[in-house]
Amino acid sequence: MKPAQHLLREVFGFDAFRPGQQEIVDAVTDGANVLAIMPTGGGKSLCYQLPALVRDGVTVVISPLIALMRDQVRALTEAGVAAGALTSGNSQEENDAVLRSLHDGALKLLYMAPERLASMGTERLLRNTGVRLIAVDEAHCVSQWGHDFRPDYLRIGALRRALNVPLAAFTATADAETRAEIVEKLFDGEAPTSFLRGFDRPNIHLAFAAKDGPRRQILSYAAARRGRSGIVYCGTRAKTEDIAKALRDDGHIACHYHGGMEADDRRDVERRFQQEDGLIVVATVAFGMGIDKPDIRWVAHADLPKSIEAYYQEIGRAGRDGAPAETLTLFGADDIRLRRNQIDEGLAPPERRFADHARLNALLGLAEAVQCRRRTLLTYFGEEAAPCGNCDLCDQPPETFDGTEAVRKALSAILRTGEYFGSGHLIDILTGNLTDKVRERGHDGLPTFGVGREFDRRGWQAVFRQMMGHDLVRPDPERHGALRMTDPAIPILKGEQSITLRKDTISVSSRRPAIKM
Ligand code: ADP
Ligand code: ZN
């Protein structure tokens, strides 16, 4: 038996590697620089712990989470592995004991919070005690534009150069921009051996629906899953309270959770959720970090998440036990507008905003997808996949139609009115609705006036939402609600490119015979 297999069984007590682990373990053991991207719960720690045992010398593990370091050190010690942590949470005696066994050459794994790197003696200490490998957990903390940025992570690159040892970086954050930043900051831009594995969570059913009375949609979704633990994510604090109450009125056990609550109340909800069966927590994204309930049976989004990564993380809290779990994400044109505005009004520099729009686009592409959602999702994460048979689009392929003509009409209405109006007024023009505003502006004289009578209002709203979803139009950050055409729309406008739209949410107007779809 190879030493890795043997250790896997004897020390860690596992019968086999999880998908992706073996390759990473081999590469790290061989001393390659490695960047491994695995989802939360995928089993990253094994990928540096096991090589640390096979390799000579000490492996230093840099991790931002003190509680997690302590857990790992305890588990390793129990398994008979010499491991210790230097953290601010330690007593002087604990630190002394760790340093002693480090100097004695007994220690195999040394955990360290990034703050330690700022102290002068650390590099010398690590150099003098035979550190042969650096493992970096939560490597995305090096990204200056991420939510978890830890300035001390920027010191890791210098440490790697100073010690001249291989570095293995681990993260669950898969987007290309963060990946590039990790390579630049930790590996000085020299591409490490990269692994991206295990993002599929096949037991989770994926579904999206256009908003159509979202409160009612959530209530009926929960009613069909009565008695099963679930999370409803909402975009605002007020909405969490509102929906939690509506669920209670409907006979569910439900509480709200958001960042504006007292810490004690929040902990209380966390504890109840962990312990009780069938509790529904209606929450903002503040609920999640540290939730480790294996049997969450469903997750619903009452509002569109912030990005495709946020979506993946939030639905990923369902079904950790591997048993079937279900998800539903609601989205509407208002969500898209809100998310775009949040990005545009944020303080991030232009290139960052550009990336954030792209991440939102990826999520919208998923929302408006016309074939297997899981495949679309995994493709974004860089994995290949066949149609999954466990998403709403595999269950029932959506009807589609050639939307080119409709999109061109809408674009023409936008351009002829100077990119100055929101979808409401544009729809009045397209459907020939003679409102005061239309009359005042003289828009009933436009050639586009009334050319879109083949759809009713709802139909056009769905067209506009899908146009936003395909990033053909964007709300103008300078003018409230106004829609502007984007560059990708130009070939469609010129007739050089066609576009397929989903028919399911588009009701055809009764005023005119339906257009051929
Ligand atoms: P991550 O850091 O990727 O979130 P962990 O390293 O904490 O994940 O691992 C998640 C869980 O999976 C842990 O409970 C761990 O013991 C378990 N695990 C890891 N590798 C294996 C394996 N090969 N077989 C069975 N369980 C495993
Ligand atoms: Zn599918």
C-alpha cells in the first residue's frame, strides 16, 4: 500500500479519497506549488495534512480562523499527530509548549494565524526550525476586493520567497479574478499546479422562477415542504421579519435572522436551528457563516442573490448529509436593477465593478438558462458536466422562441427615446398605450409606437427582464430606472445575431393573434 493510502486509513480513518483529493495530495507531497479550489466541506484540510505527514520537516499552515485551527489541532493530536497552533488565543504556556516541540523537531504541523507573520521573529523561527512546506487555508483572503480580505495575507508571498519552500493554497472561491489574484500575490505570478474539483452537489435540486407574487410563491413552496428544515434568504432585513411572520401565520415554525439583531438573539436562532427539526429561518446573508447543520432540506431565495458565487454558497447549505434537498431562487427585473445599482453606486474602482457585473451576469445567465442549470453552473466553475436530471430545466425543458424581433423592437424604443426611460414607459410605447406621459413627450408619433402589440404588459416585462439577464440593457446609474443599450446588444440590433428567449413567462396578448414563436 502506498504511504498515502496507509495514512489515510490509519491516521485519518477514511476508506478512500474523495473526488479530487488524491491528485492534490500527490502534487503537494511531491513538492509542487499548488492551488486547489474545492467547495466548502469538500475535504481540503486532508490535502495538506496528509502530505505534511509524508514529507520531511514541518508544514506551517496559515489559517484565518482560530476556532478552526484549534479543532484541527485537537483532532490531529487525538489521531497521534504532533500538531500545534500559535494564535493570539493561546496562553503563554501553550505557546511555549508549541515552540519547545518545534525546536525539538517533534512537530509536523504548525498552525499559525496570519497576524503572526507581521512579527519580526516569525520568519527566522520558521527558517531555523525546518519548515519545508507552507499551506494556506482560505487563500482568497489575499484578495483585496473580496469580503474576507486579510492584509497580513499579503506577507505570505514574501515568506515563501524567504523560506524557498513549496506553497499549497486552498480556497472555495472559484471565480477567475480571485484565482488570478491568488496566483499573483502568493506565487509571484508563476502559475502553480491548479486543481478545481468537486463543485457538483448532485443531491441538490436546482430551480429558478420569475417573481410573480414572491411572498405567495415562498409560502406555497414552504407549504409543500412542511415540517422540513429550511432557509429563506431575503434581500432586506424588513422582508425577513415579514416573511417569517407570514410563515408562522401559515402554521410553520419560523424565525427571522439578520445583522441588525442583538448578538444574543442571533445566537439563539442559530442554536434552535441546529437543534430543532423543521425550523425555518428567514434570513439575510448574515445567516450562514458557521452554520453546519447537515440536514437542511431546502433553501429558497425570495430575492436574487448577489452573484453566482453567493448563490452557490447559499444553496450549498442544503443537503450536506447527501440526502435529497431542494432549492428555489426567485428573481425579477427589480432584483437585476437593484444589484446593478449596488455595483455602480459602490466605491470599488472601475475594473472591480466590471468584474462584479460579470459575476452578476453569470448568475443571470443561470436564471435565464434554457438548458440544464447544473451544467450551466458547473461550466462557470470550470467543470464539465452532462445534463443532470435533477434541475427544473431537466425536469421540464422550457419552451423557447426566437426573440430577435422582440428584442430589436425593444432596443429601438430605447434608442428612439434617447435611452432616457424605464421599462414601464417603453412598454407603453411598444404596446401603443396612450398615457399622458406618452402624449406629452410626443412618443405616440414614434415609428415604434404600437409595434409591439403581440405581447401584453407582462409579456414585455418578461422580455425586458430577459434582456437585462442577457446584459443587453442596463439601468443607467445616473438616471433612475432608465435603460441603456450595452455593446453586446449591437449585433442583435443590426440583425447580425439572433437570440433565443424563454416563452414560459411570456403571456401572449389577446388583442392580436399570437406572433409565431
Ligand atoms: P473543507 O476544509 O474543505 O471545508 P474539511 O477538510 O473540513 O473541508 O472536510 C470536511 C469533512 O469531510 C470533514 O468532516 C472531514 O473529516 C471529511 N472528509 C475529508 N476527507 C474525507 C474522505 N476522504 N473520506 C471521508 N470523509 C472525509
Ligand atoms: Zn439539469
